[in-house]
Amino acid sequence: MKIAFSIDRFVGVTGGAERVLCMIASGLAQRGHMVEILTADPEDGSPFYSLDPAVRIVRLSPSPGLRSRLAGKINNALHRFGLTHKWTGSYLAWYFTRRPLHRLFKTYLNQSRPDVGIAFMRGGIGLMVHGAPGFPKHKIASLHNMPAEELDLRFDTRFLYQRLIGIQAIKEFDWITVLSPGFLDGLSPELRARACAIPNIISASEDVTPWDNRESLVVAVSRLVSNKRIDMLIAAWANVVGRFPAWRLEIYGQGPEAATLQARIADLGLESSVRLMGVTRDIDTIHGRARLMAHPSAFEGFPLAVGEALTRGVPVLGFADCPGLNHLVQDGVNGRLVPPEADRVAALSDVLAELLADPAQLQSLGENGPSSMSPYAAEAILDQWEALLQEVMHEGEGSAPRG
């Protein structure tokens, strides 16, 4: 088949959805499909994650010029003054910066004529379908967060009109994928009838570091944004580190909360035991050193960082009411789930202290991790994608995928 993926920003982006896209696109190309990735990235560069050379990256962005530079200045001004949260300002931002992209995607898709289009996340969904009848004839919308985050206009009002475009566009897709069966209930009945659950790929590790060779190290791996609640982890660490002076916390990732988190570490006097490490390309080495991952996020779609830690023998600590995470972490089996009590910091502190004081429990949880992730091996997930693609091609418009 000729398959066109669409995603808003891709080149150099370190997010989980971008990593999944690289794995799925590469896997389908290796199975003989013609695969291309359409992105709105204007600049040159390579994907942050490895991508099979057979996958073609197509950058669709307005040519540099006076109009483009003016559109950028208008968009920056609207964003700086907070007007992208309002209907008029967000529409102007969309009109000057996104509308030209929609035209470019429409033109390219009707020339390229892919058999199937797979749009990643709300941005890619809007770019693939808005105002672009014709090709691809068959379209799959792939949601990579919980549906409430992707499809509820009230959840996040940044770039309000652009968000609305993406939410409306999903209605034009023939099939929808979510990351876990539990997310199907978050869709409207109309969308649920055309939806199926296909989880992310979690690459298995052939070399799990022996427990005795690991350090007294807790790691956190996530974007540094408010919903990941790294500030809560730092506060909990401050409550327990005095009892466990040999332990350290390393936080990997980048994001707008970095400066605030660094200041919080300093305010609590934790510089000797807590470090912000930035982005790493060598996460396997990090997992090989760690004895625990802490992931206090409020919600997830399908947290790759968590799955990869588990498959490499690192138990995971998170909250029991975190969608996505509680699909992977089994309390008392491959990690611990903290009850969502009123004082979350205190609850997190209690379970964290229990684990740091009990090396035997940590080791047992870690040993169960790899086998618990076996259902998400690459070949199994690619089989699910190919089955859906075959159904898309061989059944008529409007039929719903099975599974």
C-alpha cells in the first residue's frame, strides 16, 4: 500500500508520539509498504528518533517570503498577548499561519494519491482532512492521548480555533485508533462505532542489567510540563531523602517548567540529590543504572517512558488514577500505584519511602517488568496495524474495524 502519515511537527521533536510514529512507519516500510510522513516542519533536519531510510519525509511549509515572515510576526504577537485563547485572536492566528498549510496538504495529497492516510494527533488530523476532499480515500485518525485531552475544547484553550478545527476534522475519518480499550468509552457513540484500540510499540530489551549492578537511583523521564507533576515528585523527595542519603533522583526531559523546577530544587536544598538532566538519546543506559522510575503524571495516553522502563527491569511508581499509566503498571506486580488521596504529596512520599526502604520488594517488582510488557512487542503491534489497513482497503466506506 501507499501510506501517508501526517503530523504537525516532527523533525527534532522528542515526544512519545513522534517516537511511536518512527517505529510504526519504519516497521510498515520494512514490510514492503510505501510510506511517507507529511509534516509542517519548515526547517531542515532529521527526526530525533531513528527512522528507516525507506520512509520519505515530506515537509509542507509555505516558502519563506514577506507573507510568511509577516504571518510569523502576527502569530507571535497574538500569542504574546494571550489572544490565541480567544476566538478572534485564535482565528487570526489560524488564518495567517495554518490556512496556508491546509492548502499545501490538500494539494500534495491530491497529487500523491496515497491509498491510506494516517493522521497522528489533533494537529495532524486537522491538516490531513480540513478542506481537502479526494485523497486519501481512506483515512485513519490516530489519537495519542486520552480522548478527553484530544477532543474536549474546554480541556486546553490555547490556539482555540486551531483546536476546534482538529476536533471537528475527526468526524471526517473512516477509522479511529486509541491507545487502550479503556479509552473507547471516552469517545462519543458516533466515534466509538468507528474505533479500535491499538497500543504503542514497546521495544523489548535483550540485555537487562543485573539488579546488583544498579545504583541507588530513582529516575523520572517526561516532558517538563505541569500535567507531569514533577514538582510533586520533588516535594515528595524532600520529605524522604533525609532517611535515604545514598539515593539520588535524576529527572530527564525538557520543557517550559524547567526553570521553575530548578528553582524549587534549590529552595528545598536538594541540589546534592536531585538533578535536571535534560534530554538523552541513551535512555537504555539510564534504565540500566536505575532501581525505580517515578512517574506522577496526572494523565497519559500510553506512556512509552513507563513501558520502556518496565521492559528493562525498572519498577514504576505512579498514581492509581492516572489514565494510561494504570493500564501498564500493576500494583504490587511490576510497580506501585499510589492511592489518589487528598494530600497527594504525602501519599506519594509514603509509598516512595516504603520502596526505598525495601530493596527486596524493588527487585521483585523489577523482575516482573519485562514479561508484563510482552504484549506490546513490535511484531504484534505491527500485525494489528496491518490488519486494520487491510480492512480499510477491502471494506467499503463507513464500515467499522473489528477488534
